[in-house]
Amino acid sequence: MIKFLDLKAINNSFEPELSQAIQKVVSSGWYLLGEELQQFEKEYADFSGAKHCIGVANGLDALRLILKGYIEMGFMKEGDEIIVPANTYIASILAITDNRLVPVLVEPDINTYNIDSFFIEEKITERTKAIMVVHLYGQISMHVEIEKLALKYNLKLIEDSAQAQGAEYNGTDGTIKKSGNIGDAAGHSFYPAKNLGALGDAGAVTTNDDKLAEVVRTIANYGSKLKYQNEYAGVNSRLDEIQAAALRIKLRRLDIDNQHRRMVAQYYTEHIKNDQLTLPVVYGCNLPVGQCMSHVWHLYVVRHPNRERLQKNLEQKGIQTLIHYPLPPHKQKAYKQWNHLSFPVTETLHQQVLSLPISPLLNQADMEQVTNALNYFNEI
Ligand SMILES: *Cc1c(COP(=O)(O)O)cnc(C)c1O
């Protein structure tokens, strides 16, 4: 049986260092806002290339706190609009509505599944204050067109980098930037199944903006810099010492793990031969997909017109797959007010996508088994 993601085996592969690092925290008697967090923040800032990293409780909080920070700084206020892809995990949208800001949904590009930059400008109004790009499935979603719009309309560029730790963007200025260092601020998730996964909930904000970094850090700690003095009506959103210690161990191998994911993606793309399947593509990269640095393959997502039958067939052959995601945010009960809206590209994707097993530990036999199963699946 091939699991979609064998977290137990993955975390076991970090032993004994992982357990030792945790034991060290347990024995230390210090569990929040300590040495491990400080070191992780420094190491993750170095990794992403951003000047600041603030550890927070989870990825949703990272995004919420960025927006809350901009509100406190006076860049945006209740009722202002944030451009965001319609095709995303609901957390991107929740971060916006939670701050009483208004998400303005934009269709994705049918090939990359990321926001279609050419449909953004028509959605910009007087109230638009930011564009939130989502590096979906691990692929960088930034585009020169988006950078131009941000400059032209003085918008903040926010990255939802929950799925793309380590992915690289070839900036218009010729430099290579890692996810988290591309826009004005980025939210990262270290949910256990993400490319860099903690042993529970964890997240971070990265930014080069000194003021935003300070404000986010303060809000995340009850709005307080000095104990019992509260500058903002803050929240409690902290990355604890045990998670920070675990993340430090796992961060050391992130580039290697991402490279393994690229190798798996390369194998799938080369060997899957089935006319009914649409395989993923990497935007703007003419190299074999496994050499494209703008994708870290958090997920390898194929499309099939009869996804349910395909999924069942794979399951019978002992291959576990998942659907990311079955229902788009605008069709959720949580957002009844948008249920009538139509985003045909988004809706088609949600009906057809299927995520194949991919992980830092997937081996040759696994890849062959998945590929064979797909190549022999034929539906008339
Ligand atoms: C996982 C994820 C989040 C939220 O992260 P949590 O740590 O689970 O709160 C946000 N956006 C996207 C695209 C995600 O995949």
C-alpha cells in the first residue's frame, strides 16, 4: 500500500536528532519565546533571504497577522479589498474576512492553477489595498505583470507561501528570490504535512519591512512588547520552543527534500502516458520539470474528467490519493453570500484534480507502481 504521505516514516528519518532536540527543550524548563525560537527565526530568515522572520502559531495566523499589522499601520481598514485567487485553500480567504477586509476573487490560469495575472487589473478599485498570491501546490505564483500592478496602484504584495517553502522566483531585476522574500510580506505554514512540517501547528511571517515585522511580532504576543504593557489589542499566536526545535532539525534537510520531490515529479511527468490525464506544468520554465526551481512539488496534481472513478481504481490497487480541494471557498457554506457566483475555471479544477503520492521518501518502486496504475487506467 502506498500512502499519500507517510508522515511517520518521514519524521522517523530525522531520528535520533529530532527526539534529542525535543528532549533538550523538555529538560530546559523554558517553553515559549526562548532560544530555539530565536535561532529558528534567524535560520528561516537566512533560508528565505528575508530580513525578518516571526514565528507564529500556524499559517492562517501568519496571514491574519500580516493584514492586522497593515491595518494597525494605517495601510488598510475595514471594508478595503484584497485581490486573492478563487482557486485556493480557504485559509487565504479566511485571513482576509477575519480582518473585516473584502476578498476579491480572481480566476486561476487553467495551466498553472495559480491566479491569472491578466484578470487582476479589471478587479482593482479605489479600495484595493493588496494582492495576495498563493503559491499553490508549491509553484511560485508571482508574475512580472503582478509586480507591475502593485507598483502602478501602490498595492501591498502578500505571499501565501504555505505550500512553497524553498521555491525560487527569477525576479525582474535579475535576482533569484525564495518564496517568502518576493513580495512585501509572506505567511508560511509548518502544518505537519507541508514541505517543512512541524509536529503540530506552527507558522511564520517573513518580511523585509522593519515596521511591519515589529508590529506583527507585537500583535502576536498580546499586543505587548513589554510585559503587561499592551500597545495593540493583540492575539496570542506564538511558535513554541518544541516546535521551533523540531523545525530547526528539519530545515537543514529542506533543500534536499525538495530536490527529491522534484525528482519524483520528473519521473511522473516522463513516465505517465495516458491521454485522459492532464499533467502539471511549470510556468516559464523550458527545462525538464525536475530542474525547475520555481516549483517544490508540495503536491503533484493531475486532472481527469472522471476523477472519482480514477481515485477508486487507484485505491483498489493500493495507492492512496487525495483531492486538493473538492469544493472552492466561494461554494462553501461558510461563504453563503458568494455561493451564487460563478468561477468556471476554478469550479472545473475542483471537479477534476487529484493529488498523487509525493514525498521526500517516495522510492523508485512506489513511483513505478503509481505510474503503471495510471497508464493502465482506461475509461471509455
Ligand atoms: C496549509 C495552508 C494554509 C494554512 O496553514 P495552517 O498552518 O494550516 O494554518 C494557508 N494557505 C494555504 C494555501 C495552505 O495550504
